[in-house]
Amino acid sequence: MLTAIVGTNWGDEGKGRMVDLLSEDYDVVVRYQGGNNAGHTVINEKGKFIMNLMPSGICREDTVNILGPGVVIDLEHLYGEVQKLEEAGVSVTPKNLKISDRATICMPYHKLLDCLEEDRLADKKFGSTRRGISPVYADKYMKKAFRMGDLLHMDTLKKRLADVLEWKNLTVEGGYKNAPVQVDEMFAWLEKYGTFFASFVCNTTEYLSDAMNDGKSIIFEAQLGALRDIDFGIYPYTSASTTLAAYAPIGAGAPFAKLDESIGIMKAYSSCVGEGPFTCEMFGEEAEALRMAGGEYGAATGRPRRVGGFDVVASRYGAKMQGCTYVALTKLDVLSYMDEIPVCTAYELNGEVIHTFPSDIDSLNAAKPVYEYMKGFKCDISGCRSKEDLPKEALEYIQYIEKVIECPVKYVSVGAERDAYIKMF
């Protein structure tokens, strides 16, 4: 079984929690895009972990985890994640973590450039996490980046580094009037952290090919959501990578693979970190109550998330873009305090009510939410473990979501713990 687990909205839908849950039935978990600019939170018997780069199956002793060629890797950050996992008793070795030799390295100067550009933009900024993601992807497609396989050839790497930095400093010094990036400093960084990870680097394409031939099951783990996709998201307020399930085999390093299913992760309400249009956004006391109930603060950044009711327009679009076989609905328990549950059923644009997600940023910025309210269930559902345990109003809410997004809901999360979920069919 080849399964993609993907976000259907703006990210932060709870993918890490679902990967950790479902990985019990899979042999391999592959991160196929993005960097350490978002976090997947995993809670299990070993503790609470925020994975920015590490695949969310790392806590499973018998699961092999892979960082594919579509990922951009900050070696220093990944090293820190390994140390925290080891301290909590989670072993990380080349046996259970394999890094593609084609994966791109996110260098310190990529973070520097990210910060310099956000500072230059000031109030026009994109809301970057300042972790170098856009600059490193830009360098990848400019063919000026370094890959993990280069760590196995340090002499050649140092010569290339000098050439790249001569070019890069044209921007750092000439454009931003900043002190130049030093070759020796960058090479020392590569030696320090690259040496540690050298033994993890391998041809993961061949590994995945062999795994498929052996009949092993694989999860392809996405970062962020459909609305942050570089092509189909709320451009330019997107990530720099392709977040869609259709890209999973390519970003994982197995373009010859064909997915069996795509599981879309979707919150029972809406949340968004960063800048850009967020039509269903709520404000004031109503928003703060939802933010507090859901603990809506970025796993990677700690930033308060913008929140709103369930967005039918955006969610139906996201489920379609992800080609969802079915959906996992997370954080339903968060809505327990509400007398009435807000739902953004449509957008109003230029005096007309629309039900399709606009493709251009001007329309998204101008759109206003059309809200309706459903009866709340007003009880603690965190102990529910079957659909029969759920109150009638909660079941009606789930059934409503299935109808409007045109996709069945198979899993419902009612808490952060590994076993706090309901399988609907």
C-alpha cells in the first residue's frame, strides 16, 4: 500500500499526529517536500515531539524513515532534532533514518537572505518563517545549491562552495549591503554537521524501489497544505515547494510509483499561520476563545495562528487538489465548548455569492465569508472511541462536512493522544 498523508488547507491540520497513528501499519515513512519551516506534533508514550524535518514515523521502532530528494535540509536543525529524540529514548541511526543523496542542503546564508529580504519588505512581507526555505529552493532551480551526496566528497564541495559564495555575495554585499559570507565559516559548518550525517546518506531511490518490489507499505508525508502549494495555493503567500499528493512519488525519490490512496487531513475548524488571504478569519473574543481551546500556536514558530470556522469553499478545493480518497478530521473535540458551530459556507465577492475557490490573490483578498451556524454538541467527546459514542450533533456535523467537501470522512480525531480517534468505517 502506497499512501500519501497530506494537508487540505493552510497547513497545521494535524498530519504528524495521523502519520504517527497510521505508521503502525506501514514499513516506511517518507518526507517528500519542504524543510524545517513547519512542525508536526507527535504525542505518544515516549513524550511530546515537534518534528520539523524528521519524518513522523521515527518513534516507531520498526519503521524506516526517509528524507527524500524533494526536501531541503538544515543540517544544524536536523542535528538538534536528533539530539532531542535521543534524549527522550528514541534511537536515530542509519538503520531507521535514511537521507537521499539528492536532497538539498539549506545553508546558513539561505536563512540570512530570507531575513534580509523580509526586513527589506517590512509591512509588505510574505510572513516567512525566516528559515531559508524560499532562497534554498531558488538556488536549487538556479543549480547553485549543494546536495546531501556532496557531503561524501568534501574536497570537491569546498571548491564549489567558493564559487557559489562569490556569486552569492554579489547579492549579500551589493544588494543588501551586508557583510559577505565567508567560505571558511560555511565549510566549517558543513564539516561539523555534515560529518555527523554522512553515514545516513544513501541512494533512497534504490531503497524505495527494492521496498516496493518486496511488497512493503509506504507513507508519503507532506508538510503544510494544499493552499500553500507553490502552483495551486494562495500565491505568492505560499511555500516554495509542491505540497500536493500528486508530487509525493517524485519528491520521495520514486517517480515510478503510483499512489493507492491519498488521505487528506482536515481540521474541524480553520487555522492559518502567516500572511495572506484567509477569508473565513474570525476576530475578537470569538477568535481568541477558539485559539485558546485549540492551542493554536505554530509548532515551528510559536506564532499565534489566525482562526476561523470550517471553510467549505477552501476545504472542498483542497480535498480536490489532493485527490483525496478520504479525509481524517482532526480536533473535533475542540468545538465542545460552542453552543453553535460556525461554518463558512460560501464567499461573497463583488456582490455575488460564490462557491468556488478563487485562483487570483485580488479576488481572495476581496472575498468576504458567508457564515451559517450548526447546533453544538456541548459535551466532552475526548473519551469517544466509536461513532456510536458520539453525540447526535457531532455526527451530524461530520456528515455535513462529508457532504459539502464531497469526500468521506474515515477518521475523526478527538484528542492529541495516539489512541484518541474514531474510525468511522
